[in-house]
Amino acid sequence: MTTADTAVGTPEPESADEQVVHILWMNGGLGCDGDSVALTAATQPSIEDIMLGALPGLPRVEVHWPLIDFESGPETGADTFIEWWHKADRGELDPFVLVVEGSIPNEAIKTEGYWCGFGNDPATGQPMTTSEWLDRLAPKALVVLAVGTCATYGGIHAMAGNPTGAMGVPDYLGWEWRSKAGIPIVCVPGCPTHPDNLSETILYLLFQAAGQSPMIPLDEALRPKWLFGATVHEGCDRAGYYEQGEFATDYGSSKCLVKLGCWGPVVKCNVPKRGWINGVGGCPNVGGICIACTMPGFPDKFMPFMDEPPGAKVSAAATTAYGTVIRALRGFTKRTADEEPKWRHKGNSLTSGYKSNW
């Protein structure tokens, strides 16, 4: 029986010398499942590589993920899917990684009903809210992984005027929260998150669970540093046009998109450098502006979209003046460098400057 089979059917007995790391993927928050869909496009590594143990040193993994557990039903089917969550709550799945997709609404601000839930309480038959699962499982998890901007910082659902009081996992658990293993909440933002950024982070955490990696390095917003350490602008193919003061005025241009509303110079994201799938695609790479979806202030601090960012007005004006001079100097140098040296010619004389010693 394969690892994928055991995740959706009756679990195989675990041998005494083989540790199994369970991944519980909860998409019961306020979200669109876009991060689940994005992960199916990962290639470095792919989710299949992780599930089937194709990578050396990777512990055995069982993934309990609504997107792929097609044989399971909420309460019926070959396997009762939500029972894996109850197993974790009873302490029967250790260690496990808790993945949260979707923002967490504030269930305390209303007198009846609920905003969102994930499965039913077997004792009462009533829906269990997403926040209740977080309360129960976060203290027992090896690590809590928030995927997508909704789960990490609240995202669209947490923008001004929202009725749910939505927030990200760090807002709910606390930014200084640590798992029982001492690991902070790990955030992989994006709307949706980059496929390989997410699969690579999952891989790192699994190696850490196996004792083969040090503590995951995170920045002040709890993002993996090696993925979110540089800005969009620093990895963008269009950055050279910015330096030269050449800006696009329409979306068919290959020049810098700042004046069309791109926030790339201040946004921490590696999409232009990495591409979207197998190095291909990614917002600015295909002519789309960066709307800052990996940032904690998204979307409120970056609206209205399609407008030139405030700081860009000053910097673009300065760059335009500076770039005019740079373009003129580079134009002269390019014309000179685009010509062959004069000594490369036919004839009876050598004019390269060579002097014979014999």
C-alpha cells in the first residue's frame, strides 16, 4: 500500500523504527482553496515527491488533504476524513504538521451561528469552528504552517469594512507563539502562494522534523528568509529599464511597470526570479503589475490597484532625469562596443600592435 493510499484509507501499522509525520491540511478558514490548487503545480519538489518519499532522508509522510482524499467523506466513505483531526486531538497522531488555509474569523463578535467550520463535533453533531480546531490542535502540533495570504495575514477577508473580524493565524495565536517543538508559526504568503515556495517550505519542515535541518530561518513577518529575502524589483527582468528611466505606458510594453501601478520595488517576493512553474511565468514576467499579495498590509495598504505607488512618483521622476543621462552614455558606449577593432582587416600589413622579437 502506498503512502497516498494510507492517507485516504485504513492506516498501516507503524513499525517501531519508522516515524511517520502526518500533515493535517485544514482548508476550513475563509478562503478560496487557491493555495491547495497552486500546490498541485509544484515541481521543485512536487507534492508527489513528498508523499511518496522520493527524496533521500525524507521521513515517511501521510498527507490528509481534502483536495486529494477523494475516497473520503466528511462522515462516510472508505474513510471518515475528519476522524484524522479527532485522532490528532486525542494525541494519537504525533508528530503532525498542521497546515491552515484561509483566514480565521472572530467567532466571539456575534451572538449566534458561526462564520466557518471544519467537520462536526461527534458529541453534539454541531459544526466545529475553524478557530476551535486551532485552539485544540495548535498546542499539539510539531509546527503550524499558514499557507496563502489569507491564512498568514488575513488577506482579502480581513480588509477594512469586513464583517467577520477576519485575521491571520499569527494574529489569532500570537506573533510570538511557539509550537511544542519551539518552532514559530511559519507563513508562506501569496494570493495564491507560489507552488514551489510552499512545497519547498513543507520539505524543509519535514527534514527539520527528522532532525536533518536546523531551525527554519524566518523574517520579521514569519516568512522563510531564503524565499522572501529580496524584493520583486531585485529579481525582475524589467529592473534595468527602471534604472534607465524607461517606463511602460501600456501593458504591451516590456519596460518597467512602476507607473502602471507595480509595487515591486518594495514587495518581498521571488516570483520574477523563480518564475511560476518550472521557471516560466510570474506576474511582471508576463506583463502583470505586482499588487503586493505577499505583504502583511495587503490589500488595504496597496489600493487602489493600477495606480502609480505614492513613493514611485518621486523616485520615478528622479530616475527619469538620471536615466536620461545614463541612456545617453550607454548609447555612446554601445555604439563603440558594437564595432570590431580596426586591426581586423585583409592586406599586407599587420596593424594589431604586435612586435616580433625575432
